[in-house]
Amino acid sequence: MTTIHPINISALMQKYNLKPHKGLGQNFLVDEHALERIAEVADISHQDIVLEIGAGLGHLTRYLAAEAGRVVAVELDKGFIPPLREVLAPYDNVQVLQGDILNLSPQELALGEDYIVVGNIPYYITSAIIRHLLEAAAKPRRLILTVQHEVAQRICAISGNMSVLALSVQVYGEPYITSRIPAGAFHPPPKVDSVSIRIDIYPSPVVPPEKLDTFFKLVKAGFKHKRKTLRNSISAGMRWETEKTEALLAAAGIDSRRRAQTLSLPEWIDVIAQYDKMSEV
């Protein structure tokens, strides 16, 4: 790893008359050890294109630029673009863009089909960003994201504690927590601890692409009323008679009295398979 000198964040923000914006979830990861660890976990080569979400003042961008062939650093806050360009001036392989990642597609950014995503993303749009990237026509090879500890636990959940978020990620790739990051590693410190999470994307979703719409409809119906049984929740969400839901679940070998969070991803896949058979009749 190339030696990278710390940024004097207080002096830089004072120079440009900037303050962290709570509404945008601006808590900048400044701990050099944590930054280096994220870059290592990303497993970047000089042939890789990296999309960084929420570049901030370039703390992490410098570590990515030292390893990657090209870095596309996206920052929402217009006020941070001038200091970001100053910090990244020594790196000729970084493209700084101002914009909302949710309004930008990988195709627009010319990332190709095998790029890597790294970012310290605002907690309140974690789910939206992950879905936006994983449902894009050109998907990343892997994602390394700094997220709230609780959110990471939900993403990596197993049957018994599943959620729409967990299934939405795990249908596309394998997530796991790589390291914990205390609040004190950020400026300003958030009220919660964070973790770095890596999601290795499968070559194809575990549910066939043409079945994904049905998969998400059934999953969302199942979780719409989490305290209800699958029989009642799916029936209400899909506007089916309970007999139809019971028949579907029975065909998949699932007790209709169970609740959505208890089903594993393979069990949901079985439900989709039986739904297809019923639809063919």
C-alpha cells in the first residue's frame, strides 16, 4: 500500500467554509487504519474501475486511487467538490462527479460490467443504494460499503431473522461483515457504530431474472404484515383467497402458519417454483 498522508480535515473545511450536513448523513471516515483496511478488503487491482459513493473530502478516495486503474468519485454535496478536487489533484486516475447516485446509472458513468463499488453511504438510503446498483443492467463485481451495524446485521441475516432487505441482497450476492468501525473513527462521530460489509455478486441472481418481479411481489406480500402468518399475509398482499395461498405453500413444503422472517432464501425459491407450476395449470 502506497504511503498516504492524513488530511487536516478541520483546516480544509475552514478554508472552504464547510460544515458537515446532518441531513445528508455526512459523517466522514477519517481513521487511517480503517480506511486502509477497507481498501484492502476491496481487493482492487490496477485493471479495476472503482465507483466510490459519497467521496466527501477524499479520505478514502486516495486509498482507492493508489490501487485502481480508474476511480469515479461521486459526491452529492456541491460545496465539497472544490476541496475534493484539491485533495485529489495528485491523482490523475480519479474522475470527480457531483450528483445523486440514485439518479446516475452505471451505464452513464461508463463503468463497464465488472466494476467495484466502495463507499461510506448515508444510513437512511443504504437500502435504496444497494437495490439501485444490484438491479442495474451493468452490475458490479463486488460492493464494499460502510453501513450502520444494525443494517449490516439485517443484510447478512439467516432464516429466522430474514427481511425484505436481506432477501433483496442475498438473491444477487453473498454478504458478510469484514470489520467493525467505532463511532470515534468518524468526523463528526455518529451516534451508532458502523461496519464494513462486502457483498460478492453472483454471475447471475439465484432467482432467474425473468422471475424476479414475481419473487419480490411475493416476498413483499409476505413481509407486509410481519406478525401475521404467511397464509394471511400473502393472501392479503397478493389479494388471493387463503385457499390459494395454503395450496401454494403446501406444494412448496412450507407450513402456512409460519411467518415470513422464518423462511430462508432457498424456501422462497421453492415457493416461486411452485407458483410457476400453478400458473401453468
